[in-house]
Amino acid sequence: MKCPPLQQGLSLIEVMISMAIGSVVILGVLSLFTANTETYNALQAQTRLQEGANFGLNVIARDLQRAGYRGCYSRGDVYVTAATVPAAFDIRFGLSVHNGGGNDDGNAAWTTSSTGASPAVSAVGGTDIITLRFAENDEAYLSTALVTGQENIQLAVVSGASTNIEVNDLALISDCEKATLFKVTSVAVNGVAMTLGHAVSAANSNIVDGLAETGTFGTDASVASIVSKTYFIKQGASGIAGKGGYSLFQFDGAASAELVEGVEDLQILLGIDTDSDGVPNQYLAPSASVNTGQIVAILLEITANSINDAGSTEADGLLRRTFRQTIKIRNAG
């Protein structure tokens, strides 16, 4: 009796069934992988834009809290002896905010507010520009009192304080009663002692040689350099205009630096205190009609994007989110 031959391999139907099952499994795996990849990219994009916006807000907020700092003399008029004062370093105005205008090609104009002029920078049309000025907090105190206010300033430098002051810099000398913005015409350093000149003879230096409009400065006075920070939006180095390629920039009075990529809008409102209780009663856009003496807070609004396509419903696929932060101005008034 013969045994029936054993089947070798698979039948065509079995192969087709196996292929169909395998295809379903592969499609399921691919779908799961694609969904996980999209979710990961979306989360990464969300994290990136949030970190960028928060960093930008924190940088501006830190300088906003120092805006208008003049040492012990934080309120009142500043006497100016310097012949010329660039807008970036005019510490008579601790804060300047302007409405951006112009076109999205990076050329912008702005409406000057009553908070003083801002340095000329190229910003995206429709975005705001903010300039913050303050005295550096590493000021050095006078080692010798000024008798007439015309003699050179003798400073006792502690731990390198104010050694960054150079010839032709603008500097602020102040005590608790007055402050004067002057131009440094000479610098001499001898160990921990520094001597600053403020002559009127040099071109574009000082228009008068007396440092105080009334009285003089004693050893309770200090000298500090002026810090200027302007924040604005323009096209980034690696971005494409109109395609999420804008960034937050900082101008220090000499050069601009790209701070945060993917920030496409900066809007600013001024918190106005109308009843002198230190709390803003209304928030207004920058304009010449604003009473600067009533500004006690700033509302910052930053719009950031994900830089890369994150699969959003926007035409360019970018995720966008707007962040807001209110900052109390410490040196208001």
C-alpha cells in the first residue's frame, strides 16, 4: 500500500493570504510610526517655540526692570554736558517704545512716542520697537570730592567696577540729588584708581566743563557707563521673509545680534497709572499723547513659530503661538 505524497511548499492561495495579512500588519506598523513621528515633531515644535518665546520675554523683562536706573538718583531730570547724545544712549529717557510701520521686507519706520527717540534699526513692518537705557550697576565711587566740578574725576575702582569706560564714551555721574550725563575725554588707570577727564576742548566732547548744574559732587557720588538695548523683529540670517523666517534682535548701540529665531511679532502696550497708586489702570499703544510720568508697567506680546513644518493647518505648516508677560517698571517716574 502506497502512502500519499506529502505536500511540498505552500499553495497559491496560502501565499496570497499570507501576503495580505503581512501587508495589513506592515501598513499598521507604518501608520503607527507615521503617527508617532508626527506627534513627536509637533511636540518638538511646540517645545521649541515655547522655549524661544520664553527666553525672549525673559531677556527683555530683565532689562525692562533696569530701565531708567541712574544709581541713587532714579527720578528727576538729568543734566547734560555732552555736546552730542546719540539716541541709543540718551539716558534722560530710560524707555522708548515705537509703533513699527513700513513693509515686511525689513524696512520699517515708526511713530515717535513721547518717550524719546530710538536708534535707527530695520524692523519688520507692523512690529514694535523698544529701547531700554540704564546705568551699569558696577558703578565706581569718587575717591576725592569735586570742588568746582571742573576738575578730573578721581574714582576708587573696586573689583573692576567701571573699568570698561573708554575715551569718547558717555557716562553718568550721580548722587542722590542730581545726575549729569557727560562725555569722557580721557581715561587713566593706576591700579585701583581711575581718572576720567571731561574737557570741553575736544571736538564733539562737552559744551561746559562743570559737571553739576548746581552744587558739586562729593565722595558719595558714583560714575557708571550707559547701557542701551533695543529689541526689534527682522528677517533672521537663515530665514525666508514671509515664511516664518523672522527673529528677535538686540541692538546695543553699536551692532545688532540675533537672539531668538522664529519670533515674528513683538507688540507692546504701556501700562498707565492714572490715580497714582502704582497700579496700571489702562494699557495704551505707544503714542506721543502718552504721559510718560504715568507709565508704571509694560505689557509684552511675542508671537513665535516652530521654524520648521510641524504639520499645522497653516499654509506654511508652521505652529504659531502668542505669549504675553506684564513687567513692572522699577524706575518709573
